[in-house]
Amino acid sequence: MQMRILSADDVRHCVDMPAAIEAMRGAFAALSGGHATVPVRVALESEKGVSLFMPAHLTDVDQAGAKVVSVNPGNAALGLPAIHAVVLVLDPETGCPTALMDGTWLTALRTGAVGGLAADLLAREESRTVALFGAGVQARTQLEAVRCVRDIEHVRIFSPSGSSADKLARELVDVTAISASSPSEALDGADIVIAATNSKTPVFDSTLIEPGTHVTGVGSFTLDMIEVDPALVQRARVIVDQREAIMEEAGEIVAAIREGLVDESVMVAEIGEVVLGRRQGRTSPDEITFFKSVGNAVQDVAVASLVMQRAEATNRGVVVDL
């Protein structure tokens, strides 16, 4: 049996952000359209973090695979990324593993890409200012993706330490970027708000979110992580990646339901339903939209399959006999 091994550099070379956004468009259309098999992911928790096991099969395009991703926030003290991952690509017909690739960059890429897709579908066309909460890899790819679909001119970044926000602000080009001194400074006049943190408590005051704003939340993925104020759920038109997964893993939405602010019908659409035209996204210029994603294996399989196709075409990576 032969397997193609692909590094993070190989993944970067094969798929850029615009291509990843289009892959997300197809992946979530398949998910909401009933053309994907996605078992509920298995979480293996420890005192230091959590490892997630995420398989999926996109039946309409016959792509299959699985990701193993570990999230260990304490890794920063060790000089290591908080997220490590690998993705295994399978031949759906034979079951043979055909590729193993770095999933750390792929995870950041596909998570950013679905945020970009959400902004493309939900943010006002004239959106120019982004408030970014978090300054890590996930925050960076979220911003990159939004800049692919909207002409962003101003970026205000807030992180508790301030140092990572300062660094990111200095690195950005072709925009006016600042490290905000407070969440309220970041939010002032923002058209798009992105939360990409591992915070267990809200990172901004939702009462400061102005009419017409689009909010994306991608950092929290367990019920005890609530980076976005549940009160925002009550004010916003809520679009999610997958309803079933949200009820298992989205702390802010489940908290809003438990507190009696809303019921499950607050999730008016999955993003795939908006892509398919089955549900409406934004309904008015003054509406607040909130896209919540906890991540789904269809994202990994869709991007990994695209990486595999392009790697084979250009002979990227190393083919080994197992």
C-alpha cells in the first residue's frame, strides 16, 4: 500500500484561501443537502486539553477521510502551537488510506474559510471595518478570509495580553490596523466582528454591537466555552454550521437556550441552507447576523481532497510504501 505524505508547506502550496472558501461552499451545501455522512466527533479530554476524532464522507463527490486534532492551550508556555492535527484521506471505494497530511495549517485554513464564506453570505457589501478578538493563527486566517470577500480598510485587534495584537497589527499591509486598548475600542464602528479565542467567558459586551453588524464566532467548541455573550443570540439572526453539532458543543447558543432567552428555533438556518437558497441569510441592512461554527469534518475532507488532487497533479509530497 502506498501513501502520499504532505507537509504543512505542501498544503499551503496546493490550496489558497479563495480556493478553500469555495471548497467550504460545496462542503456545507453537501452537509445541509443530505449528501454527507458525518458521525458526531469523539472528544478525548485530559487535564491539559482535548483531542477530537472527526470522520466524514461527502457522498455526492465521493470524498472520505478523518482528522485527529488536539487543542492544548498550555502549549504556548512550551513554545508550541495550541493546535496540532493530521488528516487522513481514504479511498471511499477500497477503504485504502491514500494520503496523510499536516492538519494544523489545514484546520486554520478551513476554519478561516468558513468564516469568509459566512461574511460573503451575511455581511453587508459595504463592510469596511473589522473588530478582531484574538491574534493567533485562527484569528489571522479569519481575517485573511474576510479580506478575500470584502474590501476591508480598517482592522482593530484586541487580545488580553496586547503583545500578540500589536505584532499582528504591525504585520498587516494595505489596511489601517491598530491594537485596541479595550474591547469597546475594537467594536466602535465595526461592520464585522470576529471572535477567535479559547475564552470561557464573553470577550466583548454584546450591547455594543451596532445594527447591521455581522458577527462570527469560531473559537469556542465546548459547552463551557462562551466567548460570545449569549444575549447576542437573542438580538441576532443566527446562522450555524450544523444544528446538531451546535446543540452538543456551542456554549453561547446552548447557554442562551438554558437561560430562557431563546429556544432552538433561534437557529434560523445552517450556512449550507443559505448556500443552497433554502433559507435566507441577511434580511435587512440593519439586522445583526451571527454565524456560529464549532467545526465540522466535512471541512477537513473537502480541503484535504482538494490538496490531494493538486498534490497528485504536481507530484507534491513524498510517496511511501507502508
